[in-house]
Amino acid sequence: MSILQEKIQLNNGTAIPVVGLGTVTPDDKKPILREVVRTAILDAGYRHIDTAWYYGVEPILGEVLEEIFNEGKIKREDLFITTKVWPALWSNPQKSLDKSLKDLRVDYVDLWLQHWPLTFKSDENGQPPVPRDSSGKVIEDDGDFLDTYKKMVDIYKNSNKVKAIGVSNYSIGNLDRLLKETDVVPVINQIELHPQLPLNDLVEFCNKHKIVVEAYSPFGSNGAPVLELPLVKQLAEKYNVRPADILVNYHTASGRVALPRSLNPDRIKQGYKKVPLTKEDLAKLYEIGEKEPKRYIKEDWGHHIGLPFWD
Ligand code: NDP
């Protein structure tokens, strides 16, 4: 059975499909994205797309989505679309949202996230997206990253353009501050998470505050190293599924959302099967990262934002 259409409730009463299509796409692979998205939605049954202003793919997604809606098989309200505000546009999230909506060719997004709790010193159009000085160091602005979320709250409350708001790459300390200084609890915190990086304290904090955790890079990103773990392979054999099914179910069985990416249409077509992982299976998967944590996405701008295991 596929789990692509299963949903969980968010703290504002909306619901999110537990698996979303990751859309980070290297430039040389962008031509394949059209086919991947069509296959994902029309053949595999994906109903959730995770994208961002920063990924540079929203114009491509917009074209494909418009095409699919015009064909009449899927309606806008059948899909859950997420986009994000990049730190280069931290002081003007409205501009970021308007650009994303225009490029995606939709009137609203289902979820809008603050991509990182950071402020970059870029121009009013968010250029360059990652400003660096002559030594290569990221140039940060002296603003407060929480101002972005506060502006997102205003937009959420005063327009129909976003159905829910949330954050990404927030540590416990940053979430704690957000909860004290604002009156809208984010519905989501999107973070790197997989058996090598279980981040139990952060996940527990989110659960306590009814913030659903979304797992990005669930396979360990490029090259998919987490799929190679011996226990993941053993469990795949035990249940006669693919290692990728095990890693997706590791999250969905624990009430989280998984955001796997593949630019291989044959893989996309297979979707993800529901696997009856036992408590013992899950405990063994958690043990891997509890003993030897490993983070794969270690962007240099993220080392000081309070998320563990950056070095
Ligand atoms: P993933 O962890 O999803 O891994 C992607 C890699 O896995 C690709 O190399 C892909 O290769 C490979 N792969 C996928 N399926 C299989 C399979 N069945 N067997 C073998 N290999 C496979 O990577 P991402 O880092 O892209 O994370 C997923 C999504 O999370 C992103 O696309 C984005 O939407 C989000 N994200 C958010 C971030 C944030 O800061 N909020 C940061 C990073 C990601 P192939 O294409 O050949 O299948």
C-alpha cells in the first residue's frame, strides 16, 4: 500500500500529506524535473510538493502544475504546496511570497516556511542569494531573524495567500524564543533528520509544542548514503521493500513528514510503500544516530544557529 496520500493534522486545523516531493535540483538536471513532477503527481500519486524561492525551480514547477490543472485530472486543492523565504529576503518576506506565487502560478501556498533563522546582506531582490566577502565568508545583515517570522505572521493573518506558516532549521533555543515573542505557533519545523541524525531532544520539544517535524535529506542527500546502512538494508529484506521505503516509514511511523527527493522517474513512479515497522525495528534505527550522530547538510552559514553536530 502506498503512503503518499496519508495525511496528518497540523496545529492550525489543516492537514499535510506525510510524504512530500523534494525539489532541490542541480542546474544540469533541471530539464528532467518536468517529467519527474508529472510522474510523481499523475502516476505515483504524490500530493505534496516541497519547494523554495532559493531552489530556482518554481518557474518550472509553475509550468507543469498549470499544465496538469488544465488537463483536469488534478485540481489545485488536491495538492499541498510548500515554499520558503530565503535569508536574502529576510526583511521583505512579502516580496518573496509574491515572487513564489507568480512563478508557481498559484493563488496560495498551503505552507510557507522561514528557510533559515538567518539574515543575509543582499539587495532588495535578494541578490546575491548568498553574499560573501573577499575571503568567502557569508555577509550577514545586522537584523533580527525573528522579524521575518513576525512579518510572516502578519501576512498569514491578513491575507489568503498562505494556509499555514512554519520554520526550518530552528534549534530548541530559537523555537523557545519564537514561542515567547509571537502568538502563532509554527505548524512545522523542517530539519535534517534520518537514522544517523535522530535529534531526539529537538523532536521531543517540537512534539510537546504541537509543531510537526518534517525530515529533509531523509536519505542523507546527494549519493543517498543513509540508504546504505546495513540495518536499513536488513529491514528492507525483512519486509520485502526498498531501503528507501524503510527510511520514509522511519519518519511516518513516528508522526513526522518525510521529504525524499529523486530525479529518476522510474524511482518516482514506485512511490513509497507502507511498512509495519515494529517498536524494536524503530528502536534499532534510532540507536544508530544516538551512538554516532552524523549530519550531511553542513552549509557554512548554519554552524552558529544552535543545531547540534555541525562540526
Ligand atoms: P535526499 O536525502 O532526499 O536524497 C536525494 C538523493 O537520494 C539523490 O541523490 C537521489 O538520487 C537519491 N535517491 C532517491 N531515491 C533513491 C532510491 N530509491 N535509491 C537510491 N538512491 C535514491 O536529498 P535532499 O537533500 O534533496 O533532501 C530532500 C528534500 O528536502 C530537498 O529536495 C528539499 O526539498 C528539502 N531540503 C530542505 C532543506 C532546508 O534547509 N529546509 C535543506 C535540504 C533539503 P536520484 O535522483 O538519482 O534518484
